[in-house]
Amino acid sequence: MSEATYSLIRFQEPGDSKVRVGMLVKDRVLPLDGDINSLIQHWETTESQLDSLAASAGEDTGLPLAAVDILAPVEPAQVLQTGANYRKHVIDLAAAHREPGEDEEEVRARTAAMMDKRAGQGTPYFFIGLPTAIASATDDLTLPSYSKTHDWELELAAVIGKEAFRVTPEQALEYVFGYTMVNDITTREYVFRKDMPAIGSDWYRAKNAPGFLPTGPLLVPAKFFGDPQNVQVTLKLNGKAMQDESTQDMIFGVAKLVSEASQIMPLRPGDLVLTGSPAGNGQHWGRLLQDGDVMEGTITGLGTQLIHCRDEATTEGSKQ
């Protein structure tokens, strides 16, 4: 990974409702014109301007980072999410859900062989998320009172730079503008419909509550990010590392994911393609999110998320 000369953010100044796009150079925010999707869409003409602006930025240029409120760095029209895309994660899930009497090591070995075959011959599993679930990297997460099974899933996300429709894996990374970080919060008991088992999973109810996609804080252009298959994904819960895995463990890499997603629907500038989450979610540990928990998420080069969890009942009570 090369040193990031700058990254992009969306922000507000305190007391001002206007949302602005900024270039972050060290700890200085340089305001830019337009919205984030226009900047991404016209990158061929704006890139050189931003490069020059970053090169000329001084210690007193723009605004101090500490003086602005950071928002989610993207405004996607479409959010594509990837299920079961880390090898160790899938093996752990299979072991956790094995039938009574099944030998754990046999289940792990069988699942590992299946994942290796899938990596060579299979295709990714996608589902659709709602942009309305996106929140900033520091917004409190309200845990809905309808369940006690809310879980974390920190993920690398690719941000599309130009329309991609039926592109090959070899072409796919040319269509990636950059990368950001997303914590894909999931209500475990809602993933599968017990009343409608033939239909299967219910991703709408499980993953789209307000704030269930904490995103950012940074959007790092691909040219500064380097190899997306060689960064570390780490989530700490109350200071203890729960997820800590390299993206090398992905079953399908970013190029394959973007290519496969583009086979069905055109991907547009600013869209998000989430790449799945590594082993170590709450279901694995037998410890799901609770009131007062603090999640600290980091992915190499993408800054830090710091999310405080609040029970909905506690939040509502504080408003009365």
C-alpha cells in the first residue's frame, strides 16, 4: 500500500446544515465543490486538480479536522452485500451449526474442501442493502428493542467509479474508484424465516434498520490504497479484538465480486460493493451487542470507526 496523499470525506461544520465534500490532507480538510458522486463520476478531470491541491496544501490550509463533523463518505444509490465470503468464517459457522453427534473436525475439513471448490468453480452470493441504513463512523448505534441478537460484521467496501456492466474480472478493478469501511450490522434471529423456510433468508429485516451500515470515515482513492487483497480487518469490542483477519482469506476477491455483481445490473458511480466479513462475529463468540458496548473498527489505511451502542428503550427513555 502506498502512502495516501489524501482521502475524501463528507462533513458539516458545527451549526451549519450544509453537507460538503472535503479532501483530507493529514489533519486538514480542504472543502471541495459539488457532491461526492459528481466528484467520482468526473474523476478523469478532477483527479489532477485534487493532486495539485493536495501537493500545495500547507499546515494552515482549509479547516482543522477536529473542527468539523464527519459524515459517511459516500451516498450510494445501490448497496450490494456479499455473504459467506471469508473461508475461516464459513468454516466456523459450519462447525457452530453442525448436527448433534457430528464430529467438529470432520465438519471443518468437509467445509474447507467445499470452500476451496467454490473458490475455483462457484460464484459469490449477493443481496441488496438499503442506502437509508448508512450512518457515519461515529454515530451511536441504536439497538432495536425487537431483538437481542444484533451482531457486528466489519467489511472492506469497494466504491464504484464509473458505470460497470458485464465487465470481466481482469477489467473490474479499473471500475473501482476507491475503498471505504462498513460495519454490516445484522439481527441474527431475523436472518432466516422460521415461518417460511422454503423462502430462506430475510435480509431486509435482518440488516436494514436505521444505522445498521456505519460507513467510513474515509474514502481512499484506489491509487493510494494498493492491493485490496492484502489489508487487515480488525474489530474490537470494548477493547478486545474479536475480528482480526487479512483480506487474503476472501473466497472471492474484489475483482471477482465487482465483475460478478456487474453481470446482472449496471453498477453506477458511488455504488458500494461490500466484500463480506471475516471470522469473529458475535455469533461465533456467543456474545452479541449490548447497551453500552463500544465497537472500534479499523481496516488498513481507512481510518477508525468508533461506534457506541445504545438500547432503543434506553435511548427513548432519555428523550422523555
